[in-house]
Amino acid sequence: MAAIKAAADAQAHAHAEQTRTNLEQQTASIRAETEALVEFLHRDRDAAESRFNSALESQRQSAIDREDYLIAVFVVLLMFLILAVLLIQRGGLRPAAIHEAVEPAAKSSEKLGGSRVGHTDTHKPALQDYGLDGRDEDGIRYLLRISGDQLSGDQGIVIGRNPNESPYIINHSDVSRQHARLKVMKNRVFIEDLGSTNGTSVNGQNIDDKGLVSVSNGDQIIIGSVVTKLRVMGI
């Protein structure tokens, strides 16, 4: 009976030892698998972080390249603009629109054969031609060549925006259809505002309600917003 009990105890001990060994092996296997999984996850995380940093750096560099390109384009355009302004100021580049007044056809061949800047006609001393030479706020030039014969007439000449009412046109939105009148009386030139919307000034003084105002060679005359100077042609 004792022998049977001893054998049973030995068998139970052996079974318990085998169970412990199996558990240790399973635990070691699970630990190894867990460590391998953790190591894989670490490697995958490092790879993902590396890819993210690479993409972020690429976007940052692309943004820097675009900014450098836009700055370069802006600098080039600014240089061209400065060059164009300098050329215009020095007379090397004519603006796109230079408005020149044209007298009636019957007198154009005699009076306006050379109405461009720098041309000088021969005039009778008592019938000098006059010019209004100016620019608007956009730098567009307006050149009116005015016949001395017409200035000395009873009505003088009318300056305005409407070509149907005057051959002396300043085609600008601030200039009224019939804006101002120029005339010569007793060898002196006078200007008169004709009730224009935006007014007329001489050397900075508004003349809207002053009737005929005497002007001389070199005086500044602002018609609407077009700044001009009165010139005796040939001087």
C-alpha cells in the first residue's frame, strides 16, 4: 500500500514538474514573441517618423523655393518699373497715349504741320501760337497746340473733353465737356473757367468764379486733375 502511494506521489510530482516546464517554455516563447513585436513596432515607428520628417522637410524646402521665386519675380518687375519711370522722366520713352490737339482741317496744314514736342514754327510776332503741355496723375501726356489767330478771336478757344464742341481736347474723365476758355486781348492771354465740374486753377489759385484771369508763359494751369504749363511756342 505504501509502495502504491509512493508511486502515485512520484507520478504527481513528475506531472507537476512537466507542467511547470511547459509553462516556463510557453512563457519564454510568449516573452520572445512580445519582445520581437515590440522591436518591430519600434522599428516601424522610427521609419514612420523618418518618413514624416522627410516629407515635412521637403514641404518646408518647397515653400522656401516658392518664396525665393516670388521675391525674385517681384525684384525683376520692380527694376523694370523703375527703369520705365526713369526713361519716361528723361524723355527716352513716350507714354502710350499723348493727346495732341488738332485744329480744323482748313488750318491744320498751315498751323499744325509739326505739333510734336520740339517742333518750332515761324509765327508772326503779334499772332504767336501757344501750347498747353501737361500730364495727368497716371503720367499720360496731353499736348495742345493753340493757334494765335483763334485765340485773338472774339470767343477765343474752348478746351474740353467733347470733340464735337472743341478741337482742343483733353480726353480725361475729370475734364468737363466745355471746361475752360483761353483768349488773347491786348496782347495778353486770359483763361476763364466755364462752370466745370472739377474746376480750374492758375499757379495753385482756384479761378472758378473769377471770370477772365491773366496768365503768362510758364504759368501752371490745372484743368480738372491734368497739370499743364502755358508755353509761348518758340520760347
